[in-house]
Amino acid sequence: MEKVFRNYKYVNSSIFDLIDGDKEVKQTIALGYLLSQDENILRQFLSLKPIVSVMGKYKETDFSKIIIHTELTSKNDKRIDISIQFYKNNKPIKALIIEAKNIKLNISPKNVVNQITKYLENEEFKELHGFEVLYGCILSKNNFIFKSEKIVSIFWSDIINILYKSAGLAKDFLTFLTRINGSMNFYEKEVYSVPAGETSIYQYGYPHIYECPNSGKNYKSIKKPLYFAFRQKDGGIMEKLFGVEEIIILNPNQDFESFLDDPSYSDTTKERIKNYCDNIWGEEKYSDDEKQFFILSSSNQINLSHKPRPKANNSFRAYYKLSDLLDVNKIYVEAEK
């Protein structure tokens, strides 16, 4: 017998959807829980090159116990996102302190380095007393440069690359991460990309609505994506990912009144589509063709500062893996087959 767990509006829910707190706290606790439950993920995490460069290679036989602590709080209300504490015969050996920043936000590197440096130097956290050595790790969205013998930087794209190849709880965590803001409850592909020349998204100043026909093989077969990426001229550079909130199919000329009366759509969504139609076709005569309206998030956006671009032709519609586009070491990315 098939059993399915659903929480709130999600078609497929997991234990991670039960975690309370703001977005960053949810991500932190969920990652810590995954590391504590999945030995393979923990091993891959500790085998990331930056972590190995300061802590050395992880060998299970070197330790008898590992404690993974999330939201570790000091007597002065300082907080460590995640600490991984290594013991040998109940003796504390070393610990890794992880400061995890939101997957969608840029950070001030100087402030974070100073913050984690203080954690490594002081005695505020009683749970870290007695360890021979402490190391620091900053988990963030983008790369930044700093000098430290005990602090390293890793990226959310590193985590996604690990999760993407995994199953079970790790796969659940990947789903949880990619819709952490609740904007998606189902998707078939991670990133859908089109040439910017196909759309008036920039030309008309409405960067949060994408519209295309709902007829023809190329359009009817569009898979529901988690993110949109618009490719620019000069090689198809992708500068930003837009989260897809929902897809609405309607004939603007024939169905608009029914759409406005439909309680399942928010007033904000209705107003955004109306403004789009008014500007594209004029208030008196909307298009009489069935359209797909992709409602793109104004808050769930990811800047691609390394400006990835397709390896091949820039004139086609294509799907990409999210991990490929987030990998700062990849400039040229291949479309999914």
C-alpha cells in the first residue's frame, strides 16, 4: 500500500517541512539533521577540498563519536549555526564550527569572518570547552576572499552537488532547499531557460511575468520549472534565476473576467497579469489566443555573478540543472538532454 505524507500545500512533504523558524534557521537545522542521519552525506561534506585543507582527511576510525549540534547558544545569547564535534574514547579532539548563511542572500564577508573568528578564540560556548583545536567554515551563496589558517569557505552549490546525486533523506533535503520559501509545491525540471529576445520581460518593465503561447509542440511540452533563466545576447549569458510561483493558462480576451473572479488566485497576481496585458495588448483588446503566464517571484531570485552561458547554440529553449548554474567554477554549462 502506498503511503504519502503531505503538509500544508505541498504535494510531497518530508520531515524537513516540520521545522519551524525563519528561512536561514530552517536551512541550518535541516542541514545539521541530515549530516547527523546520513553517514554518506557527512563523509562527502567533510571531504570537500576546503574543509580537508584545514582539518585533514576524514577517517571514521579516528573517532569513536561525533556530535552534530545546531543552534548552539552561549550564556550571552551568541549562536553557532552548526558545530560538528569529534571525540575519541569520550575525549574531545576537534570541532568544526559552521556559520551557514541563507542560500539566496549575499553576505558581508568581513563581518562573517570576524564573527566566526571570535567563536574560535573565546570560551563562551561550554559545549566546546576542552577541544584540542577548533576550525571554522562559512557556508554561503557566493565566493569571497579572506586569509585564515583555520577558517574556510564553501558554497551552497557544493551542498547541492552532493544532494543531487543522492537519494532518500538527502533528496528530500534538496527539495526542501529549492522551495524553502514555499513558492513551489511541484516541479518537473529545475531550470527552464529561453533567449531574452523571445519575451518582452525587460522591454516593458515587467520582469516578474513571462508569457508564451499554449499551443504548438515547443510550448505545450514545457515542463514546470523551479526557476527561470533568461539568456542574453553575446553568448547567452544568464545573470539571474527567477523562482516560478505559479503558471496560469488562459485566453486573455475570453477568460479574463472568470480569472478575476477566481478566488484561488491572489489579488496581487491578478493585478500583475492585468497590468501586463494592458501594456502588451492595450486595455481594449487583449490577445484572443490561449497563453501561459508564468508568475515569477520578486523575492525568490538568485543572482549568477559568474554569468554562466550555454556551451552550444543560444537560440533554443532548454532545461538546466540548478547545481550546474550555481557552480561558480562553471562558466559554460550543458543543457539537459
